[in-house]
Amino acid sequence: MIKQNINKSVLILSGFNQRAVISFCRFAKKNNIIFHIVANNQEDTILMSIYKEYVIDIRKSNDLSLNDFEKWKLKIEENLVVILPSTEYLNRFILKNRNILEKNNYIIPLCESNLYSEISDKYNFDRLCNKHDIQIPAEYDNPIKYPCVAKPKHYFTMNNLVLKPVILYSIESYNAFRANYNSENFYFQEFIQGKSIYLLFYFSIDGNVSVFSQENLIQQDQGFSIIAAVSSDYHLEDIALKYKKMFLELDFNGLVMIEVKLYNGQYYMIEANPRLWGPSQLILDSGMNLFDLFMADYGLLQFYNSNYVYKTGVTYYWSGGIFLDSKNKVSIVFHGDYSQNKYLQDYYKLFSSEIYLRDDTINIFHYEHRI
């Protein structure tokens, strides 16, 4: 049995990292957790789902302001409101304005700002892992070997631009990159082949740690969203213990996903995201307790189901990612030894776990597959 705290609720900003948002809505609804949604705009797909009844406002701008949070708080009956840490942009904003938001009875379920940046900024986290004897890809100065990855040093540039990693396959793509970006905002690393694995952690306030893992099978071009994945047992390997030890030493609390690549028997750290991750539906479908621990930490679950049975081999699938890459005339990426032939063999199993092909989001599924 799970009880809810009727004096607390969760505020969810929709429209970005949408599959993670939908997954959390499913979890909250199932567990009788009170939640409120702010849609990004009139085209936000949350308005096509059953969760539209939880929408309290529709944003008129992608920019966030303290006035918006004050307005939303007035619409919420519960005294204390946990802000769901769904996107990097949101997290940076609420950390920057933490004191003001907390005075308005918002709860910020994130570590302190400097530690957050040390983990989330790719360059800083590389250095941190290196200090803790965790393998990172080779860094290039000159000459660059191809393929390689141009990674933003920090989330925001000096001009407050948000940049994404760019995979460079040749001197031609490097020259095109130089023509479009200021290369001083980036550093260059070896592109690691092999299996793509997410180590999925929750570090509780009381010091307990829960960890699971998934193997990513298919991904969108340029390292964008995961299309297909499967729950796995890589978290039982020693590599997970290294990250656990490091994060405990940092006194970190919260959700964090660490992407690693397994190549020639060696694990390489790729990046870390201290927030929700896209394939969060796998948390629910495979029996991970990460959301339970998260909500229990902040009093939204007074106690939670400790009888979870974690299942490996459970699939996650987002067919809309394939449609989107096809429209953009780019190719999806198969990781490790996964291939197009294996994908065709697994197609019906994967499709049965399609994230939007469910009663609560069937309209989103049809919307994404429109021609």
C-alpha cells in the first residue's frame, strides 16, 4: 500500500524530454501522487494525452521566469511543491533561483549548484572521472583523428548559447563544423565504438543507493534520443561501484544517468545527466525502484513497495524517433553488435513496448506517425 502526502505535489514542465515526462506522469497517476502540468505551448503533445486534465497553464514562451513560478504556485492548492527535474535548462534555472523558489515553498530536488555543474558540464565531469581513475576517451588537440566528438565545454557559452555534441567523421565535416561554431567552446575526444550502456542511479538523502542499467540498441543520429533499449545487468559489474564510490564521496543526492561505452573489454565514460532521462519508461516496465525512492525522499510517498522484482531483457521502444530521422534524411545508429537484421528479428517484441502505443497516449502515437 502506498500513501500520498496531500500537502505536497509535483510540478511538471512539459514539452521537452517528453518521453521522460510521460513516464513520470504514468508513475505518479498509478501511485496517487498529486501532480500538476504546465504545457509548453498549444502544440505540446501532452495536450493530446489523458494527462491534459492535469494541465494548469500553457506557457507563451520557452523562457522561464520567476513570475511564472509565482503564478503557478497560486494555482496549486498544496503547500509544498516539488519541481520535477526533467530538463537541463529547467534545472539550471531553478538552481540559479533556488533561494527565491524555496521561500515560495517550492522544493528543488537537486544537489547544490556547483556540484551539479561539475557533473553536468562535460569537460568538468571528464576531469572529475579522471581523478577517480575512471577511463575517459582520449582527448585530441592537433591533429584530430576521425571519427571524433566535439563536446561543449560547458552547458552555456559566454553568450548564453546552449550547444550539443557534434560527431565529426572526416576533415570535411570538421571544416563544416568550424564554419558554424566557435571551436573554442568545444573540446575534441575520440569517438568510442562498442556497446552503449546507461548506468541508472538514485542516491537517497539518507545515503542509500539504488542502481540499474540498460543497454541502448538504437539511437537517433548525432547521439540524440534513444530509440530502442533493453534492461540489463551491467550495473552488477565493478564499473558501477566506481561511480557509486565517487558520487558518495561528492555527497551527491538525486537521480543521475551515466552513459558509458564498452569497447574491447574497457568501459569509457561518455557523459552524465543528473536529471530524468528519455527512456524512463524502462524504469516502470522493468521494475526499477528509482522513482519510488525519489518520491519517498521528498515525502510524496510515505512508504513504497519494497517488493519490486527487477527484470532484465525488458525492452523500450520509440518508433517516432525513426520517423523523425527519416524525415530529416539522416540515418539511425545501431550500437555494439546490434544490427538492422537483429532489429528486424526483434521488431514485434520492440513494437509491443512502444512508449506511445498505449491507451493514455495513443493520440500522440498517431500524431508522430502522420504522413
